[in-house]
Amino acid sequence: MYDYAAIWEWGTFAVRWLHVITAIAWIGSSFYFIALDLGLRKVPNLPAGAHGEEWQVHGGGFYHINKFLVAPEAMPEHLTWFKWESYVTWLSGFALLSMVYYGGADLYLVDAEVLNVSPIVAILISLASIAFGWVAYDFICKSKFGNDNTRLMILLYFILVGMAWGYTQVFTGRAAFLHLGAFTATIMTANVFFIIMPNQRIVVADLKAGRTPDPKYGKIAKQRSTHNNYLTLPVIFLMLSNHNPLAFATQYNWIIASLVFLMGVTIRHYFNTKHARTGNPTWTWIVTALIFILIIWLSTIRTPVEGVEDSARFTPVQQRFADAEGFEVVYDTVLGRCSMCHSTEPFWEGMLWAPKGVILETEQQVAQHAREIYLQAGLTHAMPPANVSFIEPQERDRIVKWYEAALKP
């Protein structure tokens, strides 16, 4: 039974790999078409209905591209649709969310010191919040308020700030950042699935029927595509943030998440302006750097720690590991080899926060992170890095035997 942890770890890695691959494909095509759209030039002798053209060179060849603002006069024989990159990115991301944060809700999702709820309640809050994001966003976009895109983007930003704060009041810091990314990514994929693709199908159907397509469908799709363009970079940051406790495990983590969205806007504004050949706004990099410096400063603010007390509120799973043969020896090993970094106030030089926010000071914390200790310091030699605390092979062997003992009937 002890091999289950390794199999599950490889399973999550496979889904994560798929998620990254499809995300690269989606983001790449999205950025390419935004750049292409902004770089179009109006020149004489364009085909009827064409909005502009672009000449590009790649891979030893030249490409001559025309964009039709609504649609060409006749339906082409071959039409390539860009949709599966978005769909599979979301599906694989949700699968990964389910495997890591729902499957390990008591460890990765629920923080009793933030909000003491059961894993089931936390999962329901997670699902409801993600669904709420799309419903609220779509409603606002379709309302009269959504007619002004600038006003709409400002409101969307404040909604994201509110969600950043709200998630940190419910989940662990790590899960809060991940959910803010999932909240935003769901809006982006739903834009493709519910708005952009259906509107394009309407245009195609009109062409096949010999009708003139209504330009409003292209206008709506363009608005949602622009939103996706500005939301992409913050989503990438949030999805990678679980590797950086200075982002998610600090006092002002929700402010940091809010500022990340501003950096996404400034960076995309620079590239969008350059692609449109309307200027060279280097000031955006200065603003981005200042925001990033502010984030660094916020991540180093610490509140005094009076001490750590073991609450002794063991869950049944934690109690099983605490009662397993060899726990006392493993606990001493963890205190001696791991807690110099994995503590509320790490005393390893240059380290401000425990790696990945994992604290291993009390018996309850060690029992809670049994699987991670087994995988990182028992089954593999990932921890400690470069074996800086000189953990002995015998100590790793005791960790493995303790974990196996806890899984025995």
C-alpha cells in the first residue's frame, strides 16, 4: 500500500505536465493572434471585406495574412479553429485542482487557523466561488455597464481584489493564490467556450446560408479576447506561486496578488502598443519594476511570533501517523534535520519563511505532513537540499518504515 503515494505523485505530475503543455499552446496562440491583430495594416487593393494585412517571416518562409473584419465573401474549404488548447488547459487544470487540493483538502486547502471547516465544506466553497466568477463576470459584460470596456476592466480588477482578500480568509495561502488563478482562468476559458466560439459559429452559419453576418458578434468576441489577453500573465504568476511562499504565505498575500494583476496590465500594455506600432511606452517597465519592489517589501513584513503551541487537535489520519511505530524517532529526526528551515521563524541564513509554507515544529505538524516527509526525505533525497543538515541513510530508512507502518491495517 505504501506505493500508493508514489503512484499518486506521478499521476499528479502527469496531469501537471499536460496542463503546462496545453497552457503553452493556448497562451502562445492567444499572444500570437493579439499581436497579429494589432499589427495589421490597411493598404490599397485589399480583398473585399478585408480589414488589413500583415507580412511575416518564420522558418525560412514568408506569410501573407489578411484579416476579414466580419467574414470573407465565401466560406473557405478549410478552416482551422483554435479552441481545444483552451478547453484542455482548463480541464487538466481542474483535474489537477481536484487531485491536489480536493484530494488533499485537509493539508492543502483547509487551514484551521484561517477558517475551521471540514474538507467537504471547503471543496463546496471552492466550486461555488469558481462558478460565481464566470456568472458575475458574464452578467456584467452583457449589461449596459459592459458597453464601456475601460470601465468594465476597472470593475473587474476590483472584483479580483475582493476575491484575493476573500480567498485568503477561507483557504491556506497556497490554495488562495491557486484559486484566484483558477477563478480567473475559468473566466478566460468560459469566454472561449460560451462567447467567442458560439459567435464564430453564427458567422460561419450565416456565410453558408448566404446571409451577411452581423458585425456585433465579432465585436463581442474581440472584447472577451482582449480581457483574456490582459489576464493571462497574472494567471501564470498565480499558478506558479505555490513554489514561492514569499508570495502566498505572508501577511499581505492578498495585496501581493492584487498587485500582480496590475503588473500583468503594464507588461501587456507595452507589448500591445509595440505590436500596434503606436509607440514605445518604456514607462510601463518602470511602473512594473516599482510594483515588483513594493511586492518584495510587502513579503518581508513580519508580525511578532510569541511562540508555537501544539493544539493537539489531531485528525483521524494525523492520529494514525502519530500512533504508528517509530513516530517518536522520526519526530526527533525532523526537529534536528528539517526544522531549522521549516519553522515559523527559520534560522537558516537568508531564509525569511518556511519553504512552501510547510512548518514542522509540533507533533501534529509532522503527522499532518507525513506524506510529504516520506516522499521528500524518505523515498527520495530531495530534502534537505544537498543534504545540508547531513541526514543519515538510517534516518531516511526509519522515515520510510514509519510511513509504511502507519498504512498497515
